[in-house]
Amino acid sequence: MKSADQVLLVVDVQNDFMPGGALAVTDGHQVVPVINRLAKGFEHVVLTQDWHPHEHISFAVHHPPHRPFETIALPYGQQVLWPVHCVQGTPGAALHRDLDIAHARLVIRKGHHRDIDSYSAFLEADGTTRTGLAGYLRDLGVTRVFCCGLATDYCVAWTALDARLAGFEVAVIDDACRAIDLDGSLDKAWQAMREAGIARLSADDVLA
């Protein structure tokens, strides 16, 4: 069992990101057994959920004639437009049924404000609106954050980078993640994480 100053942060393991989902991540289902195995080694586990209202600003359907995966400028910065996904209360927004982490103590729901997207578990896309996760972890005495889930190049990477900005030591567990890889986004994400001092580990590394 990892010491009490470490947390496993499980990002967006939800039905809409699984094969057949509204915003499917290739092989996204393969992270579930790896994450279940990892979670058994942590006292502290936090889960996140994308939790969008129907009218969320990131949905391409609200920006005609733009289509999913195009990028537009919004007041808080550049925004990739997505298919409608993870709408509050729908089966697609639910956590994967095989995720087995009964001892997880907190679920952070993000992207619930209509007019701003939120990839990170720590900050919304404006870079200033906080979720409260950093304070929660500090109150627990956490100093090191291990990130896994979906997708590597968006919500996992943004979460990891913001965890570093909040002062935590951070690692991303590569084989417990899968990526969208939109126009080279995966390589760019890993480069940014390397430059920020984020470790790239395997599940075996973490559990050794």
C-alpha cells in the first residue's frame, strides 16, 4: 500500500470515452483492469467525471457551421469542439461499470459550467476557476499525485500539468491511459509534461 502522502487520480473513465461511446478513445476500455489493479495499492484514490450540461460551450453542435474536432477561439482561449458527450445524468456520463474502486473517497465533476470547458481536475480552462481538489489533497497531507485514465493528451495531461503548478510531485502511468491523439496532440502533451518535470511510469513501476 502506498503511503498516505500519495494519491491515485483516476481521470474520466466514463462510458462515452469507451469504444462505441459518443467520444470514443481507441482501446479506452483497456485501462479499466490496469486501474483496478493500481487502486488496490493506494489508500487515497480520487475519481473525476466529465459532467456537461446539454448546452455546453464545447459541443460542436452549438457552433454551426463548425464540426467536431475543429478548433475555435473562445473568450478563455482556443477550444477544440467535441461531439456531445458526458451529458449530466446520462448513461454516457456514468463511470465504467467494471471500475472497481469502492474505497475512492472523492469524485470531482468537471465541465459542469455551461460557458467554459474543463479538462483538468484542478482548474477550469480559464486557468483561474478552481475545483478545490488541490486544497483537499493538501488537507490530507498528499505530496505526490499519480495520474491515469482518459485521455492522455487532454484531461490526463492538463490534470498532471496543473498538479505540478499546484506544487505536487506528479507521475503519469502510461499503460493506465489511452489517447485521442488529435493532430499530434499526444506528442505535444508528453513534451509539455516532460518539460514540467512529470515522470512517465508504468503500472509495474508504481506497484513495485
